[in-house]
Amino acid sequence: MTNPVSRREFMNLLGATFGTGALIRVGSALGMLPAVAALTRPVLAAPAPGAGTAVILGAGISGLTAAWELAKAGYDVTVLESSNRAGGRVMTLRSGDVVDEIGNRQVCEWDNEPHMYFNAGAARIPSTHRNLLSYCKELGVDLEVFINESKTALIQDDAMLDGKPIRNAEVSTNVRGFLGELFAKSFTTAQLDQPFTESEAETIMGLIRQFGSLDREMNYKGSNRAGYVSGGFIDHGVQKEIIEFKHLMKSRLISQTLSANEGETGPLLMQPVGGMDRIIAGFTRALGDRVKYKTPVMSVMVKEAGVEVAYLQDGVPQTITADYCFNCIPAHFMAGIEHNLPGDYMQAMKYIRRGEAIKGAFQARERFWEKEEIYGGISWTSAPIRQLWYPSHGIHKEKGVILAAYDFGNGGEFTRLSQAERVEWLLKGGEKLHSNYRQMVEKPITIAWHRMNHMLGCSARWGRSGGGMTMEEEGLYHTLQAPALGRHYMIGDQISFHGAWQESAILSAHWALADMDQRVRSAA
Amino acid sequence: MIKKGVAVSGLVLGSLLSTHALAQTEGAEYYNDRYCMTCHGADGMGSEGIRGPRLAGMEPWYIKRQLENFRAGVRGTHEMDVPGTEMRPMAVPLTDASITDLLEWIGGWEYKPTEITLTNGDAAAGQPLYGTCAACHGAEAQGNEALGAPALAGQNDWYLFAQLKNFKAGYRGTHAEDTYGAQMVPMAATLADDTAILNVVSYINTLGR
């Protein structure tokens, strides 16, 4: 290298190779990495005399959070849920469960065993989601580790190595080897932007060598980190051949592989033992008969004296009036519910687009991935299924439920297919990663959140520019976050900068509760 | 429509009781085909957020024809008609009996005046354009069952706008078996552009209901 490479240039090179955005962005749903949220559990004042009723619209996790905190503070709380189940997009499927997709009702026919479940919506709890974790603790929800990355899981791209799947470890080892060697060469020859002392330079060189698994001459000659072809325990190991970077860089999945396990989806993630809906069950257990099911809301009228909500129970019209209303009904439904919410509120609601995330799952006749040394984590493919998730739980049991597809942003095409076409699409994708996939899986379930009854969308989409929210969008967001007449609050992950996470839904409820509490206290 | 509202009040009670009885069935979770309100809004008032048009006050014979069209693939199969393609899978599993049940249910919904959302059109410019429409849909856009033409007055304006565009572009009304839709295609073609469509819908908005 005759031209020294400065660190800034090096970072630019990295950015050019992977795309800066790609390095930090897993997808719109996972796009931003907020700071660890402070514990915002509100300590609510007791209700003012004659103002102690609250109605919660929707038993999603934000509604349940609001209901539980209000109940603890002494409010008389009613939760109206249009579905026969609580949880919204926190949904776990097991034997006998119905997937209530409009026009494509499915019944889950998996074996009836505790480990044979599938988290069709929320599926991961990051260590930093302190508020959600604190409710798990309070409500007695047992947690276990969720494996997001397995070094033995696969990466497959039709554009790379003739479509042959390779191990995650082969990707990370060879990419690091290439980058380490590149960095070492530039470092030894370069006049760096900022000089280091000799001992600092030595430390850095050591670090680079470790990072890239380089030899003494700072060259990358392959590494046993990528795994052995054979041997290595009681005889000589045969190292895998280097996969040259020029091949790896043909796949966009390489940067995905490196970034998917950093930040919010980095270790350590957790899941409730037995399914994500154990959290919902914790809330509904605590709330008891305050939660009313199959009670669709027909109208919401915010008045000086209180919020009047009309709903159906067993098809019979009912009315409830409450001092406060916390509403986690998806914003796109509110145009179809009679209401007197302010015009700017409606303008903001109509702006939000419905998310299109999709998932698929199969029962595996046997845990075929374990025969390929995979015990959890995610395989990536360029096929439209994008991901396979191997269950972290039930290791060495006879069967398991495998996530067969997860597209967190652009599931529209999948949604429009018939069930039979969707299943074929899942099988074709899975076969790219496991040649025996079609023989190994059965009893498909597809989840198109865009078409699910009572939901008709995944996480709300605020930004249309591809990046974050524009100033105008942020204005709409704040309009919708603010209470109407000091009595009606929109909540849910839809009222956050960071959709699709339970923590966001909980924080939106906390924000609304704190705002209400401030009004109660200042009026006292 | 006011007359109809009175006439169906007995039916409302009947349908509520039958739903109630079904819902009490022991055993497995009860599901039926009464999904309409998820997309078409509370009491079928229409839901702009989902692009589901108003069903309250829509003629039962028209709803029946459209459900049968969706079911048969006569409507809702053109890929550019995205809300139509979303409706179709809903209709595919319907039996004749469940269509009858739905008509009874929908018939019980009270019609409430529709919110006007298109405010930048020129109703006066739309009035002469409406002359073509009036031949079938009536001077007051009240509809004409004998001609198979539904009422337009009181329907969601954004829906009328979208459907006129669909007919004009051939996204609707081009299926060989869509007899009534086929009549709409040349009619929509007389509207020169989006502005003309907006104006004629703005005129329909003035007819009220």
C-alpha cells in the first residue's frame, strides 16, 4: 500500500463496502437504537374524588400496562377488547389455536406439548428493555435466554458462491480476517490522523491481530474460528479454506449478519418460558374480570364530563362513561369508529401507514437443524422468507416449531398470496438453506399481520422518507400523543419513535399515565 | 333510506338474538363470517384508514351482487385494485347462507351521514358531468334497483373517487362476467381526468342523504 489510509478513510471504505446504513440498520422496525430507557413506572396519585374511572380500549400490552397501573392506584378500570384474546401482536400459537386472518382462518395443528409454540408477533426481549422486564418480574413471568445468533447457523445468497449456504462463523471469520489485514497494512504504513505512542501502537496492532485472527506477519491465512473441515480434537484439525472477501461482498446479507446481533438484537436477549403471551397472561391474571373480551368499540365521544364509549357485548349495544380513556386501538381503525376527536388528531391518524410484517412457521417432524450442529439462532437467505429461526427452547426434544419466514417490513406480496402459494413460498425459501427442508416440515401457519382480524397491520409506519420522521411527521406524532380534552390518550407502540417493540408500547402508556397524573395532582 | 331504517328495526333484534345464541355454543371458540366491521367500520360507516367503504344504507341486492362477484373473481382480481384484492379473500369462503346472514346483519345498521373528505373539488363543474350518471343512478343519486344501479349519495366520497378511477383504468368492470361493471367502464371514460372525477364526486356530495 503506497497510499496510506487514514482512519477516516478507512471508515469511509467500510461504509462504502457495506453501506453505512446497512451497518447500523437492521430494518425499519429495528432501525433506531434508543438509549436504555429509564424505569418509568409511574407512581400515580390516588384518583380525585368522583374522578376515579378509566376505560381502556384494546388489551394490547400498552392498554394492559395502563389498566394495571391505574388499578393499582385505585381507579375503577374497564378494558374493552374486540377480540376473544388479549395481547394484540403479542401472540403465541399452540395446538388448537385459531389464526384469525380475515379470509384465511387457520387452525394450529401442532403437537400439544409445552415447547411446541410459536411467537407470531413479539419474540425477543432485549436486556435493555427495563420496563418490560420489570413487569415480567412483578407478574411472575419466568424468562429464559433467547438465542438470536448461532455461529453454526447459515447464510445463503443466490448471488454468492453459487447459492451454497455457508456458516455464520465462516462469514464473520473471513470478513474479520480481511478487514484486520486491511487495517494492519494501512496502520503500519500510514501516517495516521492522530499519532499514537509506540506502546499504544503495539496494543492496537495486537487488537487488530486478534480481531482478524492474523498471523505474526499480520496476514490472514484463514482461522479455526471458521470451524474445521475435520479433526481438531484427538487428531490434527483440517482448517476450512478461506472464503475470499470478493465472494462474500456479493451478498448484502453479510452486513446483515454482522449487524443483526449488535445493539438491540445483540446478546443477551430473553423470552418468557412457554411463549411471549405469558406476559399477557400475567397482566390479565392480575386484572381479572376488568378485561372484557369480544367487545368491539363502536363510538368514542370525549366530553367535558368524561369519555363516553359505546361498544357491543354479544352483539348488544352497551355504553360506558369514564373519567379517562386510554386507547390502543390501531390508529387506522379510528376512521371507522364514530368519534368526536379533534380534526388534527384525525389528520395525524390518517397519516400513519399500516405495517406489513409477515411470519411463517412449521412443525418440524424432527429437529433436523440439530443434526447440522444448529441449536438456535437465525439463518439468513436472499430468498423472500429472509430468515429461519431455530427454537432456543426444547433442545433435543423430538420435534420443534421453526420460524419459516420473517419479513419485518415488506410482507405485502406474501400477504396477497393464497395460503397454498404462501406455503410453497416458505418451502422454496427453506430449501435454499436445508436441502431436506420440504420433507422435514409440516402443518404450516402463516401470519400476515396486514390481514389479521382486529389488527389489519403490523407496527405503525410514521416515516415515509425512508429515514426517521420528518419535522412534519414529528408534529403529527406529538399531536396524537397529546391528550384530547385532557381525557383521551392514544397509546401503543404506534405512539412511539420505535414501533414493534413491547417496551415502546409500555413507555407510551407510561407517558400518558404520567401526563394524566400531573393533571390530577395539579387540580388537587 | 329512512323508511328502510324503520322497516329493518325488527330484523335487528332478530339477528342480535341469533348471534347471541350462536355465541353461547359450548366447546370450541365461536367464529362466523361477520368480519365486515373490521374493515368497513363500526356499523358499516366506512373506514378510510382501511379503504373499506360504507355498507350502512347500501342496498342489499347490491351488496349481494358484489359479494358474489368478489367470491367468483369477477371483482377484486386486478392487481392494481389493492383494496379489492384485499376484499376478495374475505368473500371466497362465503356460502350462500352466510351471504344471507351478512345481508340481514348489515341491513340492521343505522345510516348516519357521511363525512365529506374531498373539499377541493368544483361541484358546479361536476353537475353537468353527473348528467350521464343520473340516467341510471337517478337525479338525486338515490339509485335504481331496476337498472342495477346503487345509490351514490351518502357513499364515502373517497370510495366513489377510487372506483371511478378503477373503472376508467380498467381495474374494475373488465371481467367478462361483470355485466353491470362493464356498463360503468364507458361511463367513467367520459370523465376526462382526475379533476373531472373529483368534480363529479363533489357534486354527488351536495346531494346529501
